[in-house]
Amino acid sequence: MVNPFFANKLEQAVKVTGCPLCFMRQQAESKYIHSIIADHINDPASRVHIINSLGYCPTHTWKIAEVEKKEDGESLGTSIIYEHLTLVIRERLEKLKKHPKTLTQNNPLLKQVQKYLPQQASPSASLRTETPCRVCVMAAESDDSYVRWLLEGLSDPDNDETRRLYKQSNRLCFDHLRQSLDKAAPASAAGLEFLLEDSLEMLKALDGDLRVHISKYDYDKKAPRTEAEQFSWLRAVYFFAGRREGENPKPKFSDSQD
Ligand SMILES: [Zn+2]
Ligand SMILES: [Zn+2]
């Protein structure tokens, strides 16, 4: 059974360069970030989340600033988030300044007895958190749905539209392939089988192109290369690293992927 919402997303995602599920996740992140900025900046519960996680991870901190600037042409939301966070960090630093932890690392006697004492928190403990970035959590949830829907669509015995669309894409990256392995259910076994077979074929072609590309360096660096050989390194980067945010260079893919 093909999820109609997913089918629509997939149709758009196969047209862009790089892993289609990376693209869908990036779209979902942008949408979520936009809702944080538009509706939740002054919402107390959201503010508590932001403080608990001490802001966002570096990737999403940049993305929040960029999304707001790009879509709204301003940076009010970003300023409000980080004004509050700056205040929180300042208070914590003030406390640390008043009660500095004794730095014991270089005291040989203390080092000796330390293993018998309860584990001491690091000096920067109050400036760290175990609470993950909210956008990362949301992105993982969105990944979960998209991976399952892809597997379901690829398993549909009465409709090969998902397979047809998937064959037009630049294929899943390594991370999304691993997620597919972990998230396949008995009902989506046929989809996983298709995905594995297709990935093996893609990797075989990639490996062949990389080998020829490398071997040509041995006898003549300027030896003519097919497009598939010439861009093999870039295809490998797309597979191992996934799609980058924003514009992605277009590698020419080998015939087997057209
Ligand atoms: Zn991906
Ligand atoms: Zn994050």
C-alpha cells in the first residue's frame, strides 16, 4: 500500500541530486524550524525545551538562523532564542566563577586517590546537557516514517510506482540504507529485498567506475574517462555522507542508475 502523502514527496525528491530520504528529512526540518520561529518562540513549554537542551546542535543552530533569514528576511526569532540562552549561560558561568571547582588533574596525590572517590562532575558539567536537540529528535521521527513508507511502497505487489520512482533517484545514502535494514517489518520484506538488490547493483557499478578511475591515474592522469568514471568519487561521497543541505553538485551517474 502506497502512502499518498509519501508518494507525493517521493515524486519531488527523486528530481533533486542526492539521497531522496535525506532531501525529505531536510524539508521536514525546514518546516519544523519554521514552525518554531513562527509559533513557538514565546511558548513557555518550547522555551523550557530550548533551555534544557542548551539550544540546538551546531547543524540546526545554523539552519535555524539561515531558514529565518531566508524565509522571513529577518532574525528576530533567532535573536529571542539566543538572548534567553545567553542569559542562562551567563548565570551558570557566574556561578562557576564564584565557586570554581578545584582542578585536580595535575595533583599526583589526588590522582592516586581519585579512583576510590565518587566520580566528580567535570568543571564544565553545568554547561553541558544530555537532552538532545529538538530538531534532531524531530528529524529522527520523520526519518522513521519516511523509511517505513518507502519500504511499504516498494513492497506493494499491485503498484510498482514507488519502484519506478525510486529507480529515477540517486539512491539511498549509507545511513538511510542502514535505517531501512533496521526498520523493515515482515510486511515490507519484499521492499527491503528490492532495496538490497538495487543497492548491490549500484555499489558494484560504483566500485567498477572507481577502480577504472584510479587505474587511469597510474598510466596517464589525463586519460579520457567516461562521465561515470569521472564522477565516481562524488557518487561515493553522496553514498557515504548523504545529501548536503542546499545546493548539491550534480554528479553524472552511471548508465545502470539512469
Ligand atoms: Zn540519506
Ligand atoms: Zn540538531
